[in-house]
Amino acid sequence: MASSNTRRLRLPYIAVQPSLPHVVSDILAPGSTIAVEDCWVSCYAPAPAPAPGTEMKSVHGKVRLTESDEKEGEVECLPTDDRVQVDMLSSSEFNVACPELSISATAVLFPSPDCNTLLLPTTSTSSTINPTTQELPPPSFYRLPARGRRGAIETFAESGDGRRIVVGGVDGLSSVVELMEQVVVKPSATRRTRVVKGKETALRGHVGDLTDAAFFPSNEVVLTASSDMTDGSSPRTLKGHTKRVTSTHVLASPTPKGPHKGRLVLSSSLDGTIRLWDVSTSTNERTWTLPQPISKMVVLGSEDQSEEGPEASDVLRGKSALAAHTDGTVSLVDLSKPAATTSSSIGTARVVLRTSSTSPIDAISTLAGGWVVTGSRNGVVSLFRLSGLNGGAPAAETAAPVASWSRTEGGSSILDVKLSKRLRTSVASPTASAVDTDSEMASSAAVPATFSVLVAPSDGLAYRAVIDISPSPKSSDSDSPCEVRVVEEFVGPDCEPTSCIREDKQGRVWISAGGTDGGLRVYERDE
């Protein structure tokens, strides 16, 4: 296990003009007088052996776009200088490298044109002159109807069958959107699928900003949580928390044939409690009280439990929760205790993870083998290895990070993280097999040697970092047993927060934006 003084890494990052898709559209528009247009590209990397507070070095360049002479209806990229090297793979996928900053070729992804729609200029600004589209946001799959001056998306979730998403915004605004898969045949004769919007249903019941959302096993019922201290949907409202509700979890059997259909749900709150609710009666069945506010919660449990016999009736059997706190720690809560006759408990939780600072943790995710990643308000992502959750008690000592990193110093908080078995964003095709991305921990035998983490920060520069686990440090002066490198940059909102990041079973990446952007975007690779 890493020592408490694990050195924090500073990772490089690449920023590209968010309105580039509009530039492509302007060039290809019928009757356009634009032949060539430049878009800015900026690369940032830390100085050698950086310390907290060290400024990043930067190199700024341009990508020059022009209509292709060889391929009708397509745009090509022309070289401008060698400081920033840009290779255009498609209109939504680029490779960017900066030798001067030792940044190797990194995939830069824009929203997929097959799944996202450009927001066109209004009649008063419509023109083929490029500046009219420079301030427009990138293409998006969906936008919540703006209420007043804000249309931010705070959270979203996909149904288990992949046929719906629920999107939650500010001031109680939320909707369920039907999803449909369509087969698309590319000019190269390859068959792909794209996701398109179907029917939209508005939800009512909250007045505060949405903080979390989930589908019940039926995929027909939605559970939402809000800063108005209630969770639930219009048919049932669950009241009891005295501060902002931060997370929810529907307790259900691993398979549809199991005995638990989601009648019981869990919620966490900044009031320091985890509550068990019976949805059928809207009653609070059990409460776990912790000494610190709970900023995020993830529920853990073995998926191989028997669904038959007398023990199967206890939906909390073998379940525990990781509760992230506002002081930079994470507690492990045994949900199978106290006994059903006890209504409240203070002694069932203990601190098992501690970040390198007291900055509040706003995001947490887990992966098979005991891996846990947290995102903090000071912009630091921390990776932990928590052993013993399956088949034994966790270690008595509080674990320190195996690795921690940031890309900006104290400026961009981490709003969401997601551990993934995939190392890159995938292509959705009719023959693609779904990968199980279930976040619940499994036994140590399932530990992947390499995995990735999707990160959504408040500066809008979402990314995927690959984590390569080594059995031992690569050199005697290394204090990290793993290598962390950025492999994908997701271009989206311009200086607006990326509020939520998810990966669907096809391997697409979905990212929502807060602030005035308010877009939900879908990303995928061409190959």
C-alpha cells in the first residue's frame, strides 16, 4: 500500500476550440464563401518535477481546416507548424501531439455527428461568415428546456435495458427520454449504430436542483434526488433528510427472477445519514448516522449471492456502502447491521480511505478487485486499493492513495468520475458485444492489470486516463506502483462544468454540462 506521502502527479492536457464542428459546417454549407478557416489548439504540461503551485508550460497552435479536393463533402486538416501536430482522423476525431512538451499523440474527440445535433444560428445571426457560429456550443444529443436563465444538466442515468435516459437539471427540472438505435451504413460500407431521441416525458415533484437519478429494475419507474431534501418521483415522495440528498441506490436482485424488485432504496445526505426507504409505504425503515456529512455514496455487494432460501429475503445481506465525506475521507458502512429491530446506528462505520487533503470528495467510483477512485473539490483525483471487502475484513489501517493526480492547481473541482474496464471509447455497431461495466467490487481474482477512469471536471475539459498497474515500482526512486496517462480528451462545453460522465454498454461516452451550456453529448470513435 502506498505511503501517506504519495507524490501527486500533474498530468498534461489539450484544449481545442469547442466550436470546431460549426467551422466544419460553415465550410461545407451550400454557397459558402469560406475556403479555409483556422481553429486554435493549446497544449499544457507541467515543468519537470513539478510541485503544488508550479505553473504549467503551454504551447499554442492552430489547426487549419479546408474543404477536401479529393473527397467531396469532407473537410481536411492542413499542417501549420511543428509545435502542435494535428492529425485529422474524421470530423469528430483528431490526434494531437506536442513534442516540445513531451505530449505524445492523444485522441481528441468531439461529439459524434451521427448522434448529436448542431445548434443552428438564429435568423438574425444566420450567415456563412464564421464569427456568427464561434460562440455557439458544440453539437449535443439533448438539452433540457431552459427555465429562466438556466438550463444546466446536473445528473443523468441510463435504464438497465438501454432504452431510456433520465436527465435532471436545476430548479426541479427533469425528463425521461426514449432512446432508439438505428443502423447507419458508412461510405466505406461499414455498418454502425447511432442512438437517436424518441419520446420525451417531463417529470414533476422537485423544486430544488436534481442531485442524482436512477431507474428501478422494471426500467419504467425513476428515482430522483434533489437539493430540496426529498427523493422519489411524483407517485412517492420520501421525506426525512434535513440537508441536501447526495446519492441514491435502488436495492434489487442481480437478475430479474430474483425476489427483490426495488421496493427498498437507499439515500445519503449532507446531514450525515444513510436512510433505507420502503417505497411502497414511503417510510424510513432504517437510518445509519455518521459523524461527517456524506457528499457521495456507492453501494457494494457480492453479485453471486443465492436468490433462494430464507436468507434471500434480506436485501441488505452482504451489502456495504462507501460513504465519501466533506473532510477528504471515505467510510465503510456495513449495511447488514444493525438488526432489523434497531432504527438508528452510529457505530457501524469506520474510515477506510483518506485522501492527501481535507478537500471535500464530490465523486467516487469502484471497480473489480477493490479499486476505488475519488474526485475532490481541489481538483485532485485519487486512486485507492481497498482489499478484503469480499471474503474477509478490510485492513485495519486507513488506506492512503496508491496514486493521485491533477491537471490544474486548485482551480477545477472534480464533479464526477467513473472507473471502466475499457481503455478507449468504442464504436457502436450492430455486432458489438456489450461489456459489463458494473461498478460493484468483485474478488481479487478479477483484478484487471490495466483499466481507465473517466473524469468530469468543472473546467469542462473531460478526459479518460489509463491506469497501468505494475506489480512493483518501475524504479527505485518511484513511489507509485502504477502509471497514469491521458489517452482521450473530450471537447464539449466552453468554460462550463462537465457535471456527469457515463459509459454505455456499447462503449459510447455520455457527458452532461452544467452552467449555461446545458447539453448532453455522446462521444464515439470512428474505428
